Amino acid sequence: MQRMFMRRTGLALLLMLAASALTFALVSAAPGNVAALIAERAAGAGADGEMIAKIANDLGLNDPLPVRYLRWLGDAMTGDFGISLRTGKPMAEEFAERIPKTLALLAGGGVLALLLSLVMGLAGAVSNGGLVDKLLHALALIGASTPNFFVAAMLVIVFSVMLGWVPTFGVSGFSSWLLPWITIALFPGSVLARVVRVNLQEAMSRPFATTGFAKGLTRRAVLLREALPNILIPYMTTFGAQFTLMMIGAIVVERVFGLNGIGAFFIEAIRFRDFIGMQAVLMLFVVFFVSVNLLVDIAAMLADPRLRRPRRA
Amino acid sequence: MKNWPWLILTPALIFVLIGVFAPLLMTHNPSTQDYSAVLAPSSWSNWLGTDYLGRDMYSRIIGGARTSLVAMVFVLVAALVIGVVIGSFAGYVGGRTELVLISVIDIALALPSLIIALALIGVFSGEAWSWMSDYWKMILALTLAWWANYARMSRAVVMAELQQPYIEAARVMGASHMWIFTRHILPHVLGLVVVYASADAGALVLAIATLSFLGLGVAPPTPEWGQMLVDGMSYIEEYPSLVIIPGLALTAVVISFNLLGEAFALQKVPRAVRGGLLRRKKAARAVEEAARAQTEAKV
Amino acid sequence: MNVPIYAVENLVIDLYTPTVSVRAVDGASFHVLAGETVAIVGESGSGKTVMTLGPLGLMPEGVAVDLHGTAKADGRDILRLSPPELSALRGGFFGVIFQDPMSALNPMLKIGPQLARQAQLYAGLSAEAARREAVSLLARSGIPDPEDRYDRYPHELSGGMLQRAMIALALAARPRVLIADEPTTALDATVQAQILALIRQIQKEDGIAVVLITHDIGAVSVLADRVIVLYAGQIAEEGTAIDVLTAPLHPYTRGLLASVPDFRSNTASGNREIPGIPPNQAQLMPGCRFADRCDLVQVSCHIHRPRLQTVGLQTVASGEVPHRVACPVVLAAEGIATYD
């Protein structure tokens, strides 16, 4: 077991390195870009080729790519992610300001998606082919098909414009998080609701469910005590995948609701050719996604008693 | 109701047909601005009203269908071809080449597709790429972000098929590698991949719309639903229809492709269309999991 | 006078799936007394599982079930009970052992706590006492080192151990009737004998009634006091084990017993199979269902449905047990009138 952990973790670290190297190569391949942009900032339109060349030299931008990558990596290890070409602030500062907001968004969304999926999936399983089950299936399909920016827009129309319960844009207290959380949780919640429902159905058709009935449990009890533990692993795996996809939702939601998290920064970096910012955020993303996948893999291994306690002869 | 399995295909089919015949279905030129009839409600001349520049909403929706369809087809076909070629090659050749290719595939799968697409669009904003239009940057970015999944799938199928006894038999009879691959293995790969792609199409349409919504995809005046939506956001309080109409169109298209995917998964699509795809899909998945379990057991 | 602890009368069970409907059990009656073992014998698809587990509501999900007749347990007709009432009875009155313990036990749950929970709910024990009871049940079922096994998961035990654990689980709620559905089919030959011995021992000690569903004649001869032979949803023959096994009347029973391989016989004829296959119960013809495969078949066999009639009586400790057969040809040979 331990060996498997080490191996997975090792592979994950390797993956992080490789992915970050690749992104660095792609983003920073043309040194002229960064130098030109810095020159623009400093001297406005008056930046000329000579100035750009000098800046490039000073910053070591003409060194071979691997050298620049290692230098950048070394800096990153000490917390220096460069200075944003767009805002002029150190990336570390941008991170400190923005990451908590995105994390709050993801955390709230994750919890909401968890609750939504369990409620919908279980309710459907209890109904078992009845009206509620069919209705929830349709709802899950719609939830998994509606673009999140449309959901955001609709929620704003209903709850802000028509009902006025919740502020439209910007962050101002707890209530302003509600619409963003609901928006970001709808897609994963719907996908996971189907995972719960389908897996519960499958579990209920397995022999141990009949044993559960033979024990004298009611159908509800069999669902909760016997079937539910058996969906844990497929659920966790899908949850992990959906959690990483939520980052994309976060990007959109941050933009729609005017939250200045890391997602919004990423989009602005792309639009304004802030290569340094892009590189820093991509590194962050790589670490985030690979770590989440690793954690989910490990959790899934731990959750399976067959792996946790291998069969002794 | 015996024909109802084919009904599942219909909504997706409608989308394709609208996209193909778009110019014939439009009532106006979707880019023509008419300042005299700005933000007009629906009427006999403008069935769905006009937007903030006086452009006919109905024609823009039809035009958007075509934009999405064309872009989606480009990306899907390209990603499919690249993915199948690389993945099949890796699975068939094996050895160190396979290892290298798998590493590339795994790295490409480390990030979600849309994030990769966004990053690539960021890369393409550099000087070296300024010759490419925004539209083609988006297509290229999405293609490079999308191929890896198909590569992994193809490799799994190839590996599963290589276990089959008739492969060994064919080789003994002196068949060339190309022959074996094209005749025996490729059909299985394509079977699985096409099934997956038909459901994936919906996700791709969504991705295109999301990119356009973020201002990084299709640029105006080309009609595109995501872009129409972001334009409409400014008028959301008084003229919500600018947002609702493209939103509903998008949702409808994605639902139809998701239904298609679910129908394939539940084997409701008639045999003629499906063939033996599902069995192979299950076999491929089973083999992949078995291989994974084996490697775990070795550790 | 012994009152049956579980008595089923005129049971008719129809099964419905989206594609087909089947009358799985067609007018069967049986009972079991405290302390006795009744074996229900038949081939796969004969309806023996449906007949026994159907009234308890233990049919797999996805199959719609229609039950007619009466099934009396603990003085009540369980077919008329509401689902929660039936659930309670299932736990406390009936204990069930299933065929494949590896799949019948939940892979995600530890074994011991399940037993303890049954003891707590149905035997009214405290949590602490229930745990001790669970451990002692495991020990009684022949599981070595029960304290350790209490916290184990099913995949950590061998097939034989698991079946013992399942027996312990069934007994934890102190049932009056133990239903064993093919308890030895999935086990190795040596383990089979041990499990059967265990069941017999438990029955002797606790005086519970045992219903053994099986197609294994060997198990029948070891455990059963009485035997019921089921064919295509109808009872073909019933009586004491000695009667049915040594003097079988129904052509099907005779064929069944003859097809059991006997390594001691030197005959060069080998095993004799019953020709043909069981009927498709979704499309049944009138008359005797065994007619197509029967070596005694007559024209009237295809027209009239045979009824169970008594041929002889055996006196045992619990009373008199009739030997009954549903075959007019055999009955005629015995000099017994069949149709009115």
C-alpha cells in the first residue's frame, strides 16, 4: 500500500514538472514578447528595438530555454513568480489576494454539489422509477447541459432583477456568494446526481442487497446502509474529476459576477498578453489539478477495503 | 412507437440541418445593423426581435448554429484524426515509442481541456502568431486541447484488440502490419471513438460558446451564441431576451447531444447504428481496468 | 400435535419483467414444523427459490411479483402484511442463507457489526452484549479466532468461512425458521459436508425449522426429514425423505435420482439423463408439464392437470407424513382413483 502511495506521488510530481516545463516552453518561447511588453510599459509607444533588446538581455531572456525554465522554477520555489505585465504587481501578491476568493468559490461550490447530488440521487433511488425519479433524471440532464454562464444570467434575472433578494454583481457579504455558488455547483451536482442514482441502482441489484432485505431492513434502510457504501468509490472518482472542471466554472463565474479571483486574472492575462502572469497561473493550475487527482486516487484506494486490507492467504 | 430509438437522434440532427442550411433559413443578414429598430420585440418581420444594434435575433441564432457546427466539426475531426493516429500508433508499436507517447498524452491530460485551450490562446496571442485570425486560433487551441482523450481511448482499444487470437493468426499468415491494422483493428477503434465523439460534440459546442463568452473565441460580427450572450449581459435588466434566446439554443443543443450519449450508453440506439461498438467499448474499458489493476498488483 | 411454524397454501406466484411474464409457482402448498428439515428439490427454474423466498418479498429488484394464496408464519398471513411489518418478520422470524457468500455479503461492511446489529434489533440485546453474542455466534458456526474475524471484511475470508459467517448472521436475530438457498453449491466438496453438518447441529440444538432449497440429492439425504419435489412450478411428489428417496413414485423423481452419478456402481450404462428440457413457463400447455419428457406418458396426460394424491403414510415422531404424488398413471397403478 505504502509503495503504491509513494509511486503515485512520485509520478504526480514528475507530471507537475513536465507539465510546467511544457507550459513554460509554450508561453515563454518568444522572449521578444515579454521584453516588448515591458518596454511598452516603461516607455509607452516610444519603445524601440534597441530598448527591447537591452531589456531582454538584462532579464536574461535570450538565454536558452532550459536555463530560463530552471531559473524561473528556482524563483518560484522561493515564492517569486515574477511581476505581472498587466497590473505591475508581484504575482505572489496577486496570488495572496485572489487565491482565497477562488478557493472560497470552489469550496462552497463543492459542498453544494455534494449535497445536491446526494439529495437528488437518493430521492431518485427511493422513488425507483416513479414520477420523482423521472423528474429528477430530467432535471439532472438539464443541469448537466446548461452552460454555466447562462445559468448565472438566469439566476441573476430571477433572483436579482425580478425578486431583488440578492445583489447583482460584486462581492458584498455572504448573500452575494449564493448565486456564484449555485452557478458553479449546478453542472457537477447534476453529473454526480446521475452517478449516485445509477450506481445505487446497480448496487441494489447485487446479491448483498437481497441479503440486506433478508436481514429485515426496509428498502430505505437497504439503500442507506448497504447500497450507499458501495457507491463511495465511483463517487469519489467522479467528484475529483468534477472538482477540477469546477475551475473552469470558476473562471466564468468570476467574470460574470465580478469576483476578482485567480480565474478572472487568468482571462485578463490572456487578453492583455501578460505572459508572466499566464505562466504563474498555469503553474498554479498544474499543481492544483495534479494534486487533486492524486488525492482522489489515494482516497479511492483507501476507501476500498479490498485494497486497504489485502487478502491474507 | 417502435421508431422511438431513432427519435433520440432527431434533436442533434435538427441542429446539424439548421447549421447546414443556415443561409436558406435566415430571414435577414445576421450582421446588418439597423439603428431604427434597436432592441425591438418580436414581430412579423423580426421573429425573435432585434438586438442592441438592430440585428435580427432569429437570423443571428440560425447563423450561430452554423458557426458552432462548422467550428465543432473542424475541431472534432482534427482531434479525432490526431488522437486516433497517435494513440493507435502508441498501442500498436509498443516499446519506448509507446512510453514516450503515453507520457505526452498523460501530460496533455493533466489539465482540463478548456484550460489547455485557454492557455494555448494565450500563447497564440504572441507576436509569432499574429498572422492567424482569432477564429483559427480558437480552432487550433481546441484541437490541441481535445486530441489527447481520443489518443488514450484508441490506445486502449488497440491494446485490447492485439490480444485477440486472430491477430496472431493473421501475422502468421504473413499479413503486413498496415493490413492488420486497417483491416482488423481500426474498425474497432473507430467504432468506440465515433460513439464517444457523438456525445463529446455537445461538450465541444459548449467549449466554443464559453470561449466566445470570455471574448477569446469567435469575434463579432460573426454570430455565435456565447458571444451573443455576453453582449446581452449589459442589457439583462430590461431586455433579458437577448440573453435567454441564445442561452436556450445552447442548452437545447447540448441536451440533444447528451441524450445521444446516454442513449448509446444505455444501448437504446438501434443495432444498425451501434453495431458491436458497445461490446468493444466495454471490453476496452475492462482491459484498461484490468491492466491498471495488474500494475497495481505488481506494486 | 405439532402445529406448523410456517405453512404455505395454494401459492400462485406470477413474475413480470418488461419483456415476459411467467407463472413461476402454480398452486403449491407446503409447511414445516419446528425442529424438522424440509428439502425442496428441483432443477434450476423449477420455482423452488421463488416459492420459498417469494412470500418473504425477497425477489430481486426489477421483477414485479404477484402473489396469491396464503402463507402463515407466527400466526399471521405474511402475504397480507404491509412492507414494514414484513420487514420486521423477515429479520426476526426468518433467517436466510444464500448461495454464494462472497457476493451475498456486502464487500464494504465488516462482518461482525452486522451480526451485532441483528442481535441488538431482534434479540433486544445491548450494544455490548450484542457484540459478545456476535463473537460467540461466529465461534459456534465453527469460525476459528472469532474475535479477530469480527472486524474483517468478506474478502478476507475463504468461501467456507464466509458461509459459516452468513449462517451466523442468519442466526443472530434468533429466527424460528432458517431458509437455506443452495447453501453448498458454491463451495468445495469437503467444505460442503462441513456446512451441512453445521446446519444439522444448529437445528438439533436450537430446534428451529429448516427449509433447504437444493438440487443436490446428497445434501437432501444428509439433512432432510421431508422432501418436496418441484417441477415447473408444481409439486410432483412429496413425503418423508426415506419414502421419496428410496421409493420414488413420480417419473420425474425417479429420473432425478437415477441421474445422480454413483461412483460405486459398476454398470456400463453410466448416468441416465432425463431426455428433453424443462418447459418454457411463459408459454404453458394444458395437462401435465412433464408429459413431454415422461416415459409413462399417456394421451390423457396432455389434457388433464394431475393432482397430488396420497399413496401411503409414514409414521414419524412428529406425526404422520403422507407420501403424495401427482401422476395419474402411477396412481392408477397403485389402484387409486384420480379424477372425479
